Amino acid sequence: MSKVCQLFSGSSGNSILISSKGHNFLVDIGVSAKRCETALLQHGIDPKCIDGIFITHEHNDHTSGLRVFASRYNTPVFAAEACIDAMYAKDIINEKVHIEKMDYRMELGGVEIKAFSQSHDSADCVGYRLELPNGKSVAVCTDTGYVTDNAKEICSGVDLIFAESNHETSMVETGPYPYYLKQRILGTKGHLSNFACGEFIKELAQSGTTRFVLSHLSRENNMPHIARQNAIAALDEIGLCEDRDFRLYVSSPESTDKGIAL
């Protein structure tokens, strides 16, 4: 059996656990190493048994615990070349971290990993699709101003996706953020709105995806029930019904559940 869990989600930190047939992977580690260790132990995973950490981009909410965790357990880290350069430049990692350039297709622990390009204001942001040994597949598509053609191609037909549903546009527009920050969030190198997420998951549902995890919700510019209602409404437009045709989950800032079995 395989299991996935959004350990942490949102601007305060992001990390996803993917486990399959004795192999364990993290996508990002945007909280302290100690908090990540605690979360892993709560899921029955020894931190030293993480086979690899896949980094989407260098922003702090995706890398803050990386150096300590990877150094402590000698965990291999994988990231795009430009992201690696940025992490060295910003002192996010040092020579104690075993880091490798992420090829856009690789295999680790019996899992095939494909990376795809995102549109974000970072050195080089990528998403990932993992093909698990039991035939199931998982994708992570967050931190992007729009869904790239590459993302649509790689994510098509995936069994489960962590899809960004960051903000409700009207809440950003009328909220207290300064103008420059609003423009960043709403721009093509910002974050996916609830509406954009809904349009994306409609396409995925038509390609065969049946499980959707709404991720990276803004604490200031979104609400879980709004993101959920938007996603359900989008899928209803193509005649799909929750629990009959698909399962929908909304990530909380810190996981309290046992994860999703695949």
C-alpha cells in the first residue's frame, strides 16, 4: 500500500510525505527539522528512513528545515540546477548537504519521478509526478501563477494531485496587502487562485484523476470552505459528484490525519 500526506501547508511552511513499499520521500521541507521529525514520527516514519527530498524551489516556506534535516540524516536532496545555485547563494544549503541536480526524469527506490516547469518568482520552480510501485501516481503542482502546458501534460491522468488553491481573487483585491504584494500574488509568477485551480482540476478529472488535495491555501486571502466550494462547483460543471466520482481534501496548515491511502 502507498500513502501520501500533506504534513504542512501554506505560507508558514510546506512539506508532503509520500510512502510506498518501504520507501519514503519528502517534497519540500519548509518547517524546522525538529517539526518535520515530529510529524514523521507521528506517521510511523523514522526520519533517517527518508530516501530523498525533492525541492520545488528555494523560497523559505519550502526549504527552511532542509539544511539541518539533510545534514543530520545524510538524506539525498534533488532540485533543479538554478534552484541549487540559488540555495547556495542564499546559504540555505552548504557543503554538508548531499544535493544532486534533478533530471527531469529519474528513478529512486523503485519510484519514477518526473519534474515539470512552473511559473513562479523563484530561480527555477518545478512540480513533480511520482509513479509508485503499486501502479498509482501522485503529482505536486503548487506555487505557480498559471498552470503551464508542461504541468498539464505531465499531470494528465494522475491518480491524486496536490493542487494549489491559494487565494480567492476578491479577497486579495480588497484585502490589506500593499499593492506590490497583491500584484505579485495575482501575477503570472505568483500563485493559483481558487478559480484557476477549479479550471485545472476539471481538465484533470476529464483525464481520469479522481483525488484532489487543495494545497497552499493563503491564511489571509482564502478560507478552506471557499476553496472547497469552488472546487466542487467546478467539477459539478462537468457532471461530477463528490464521493461518487471523486474525493476532495483540503490541506490544513499542519496535518492531524493519517494521510491518504492509495
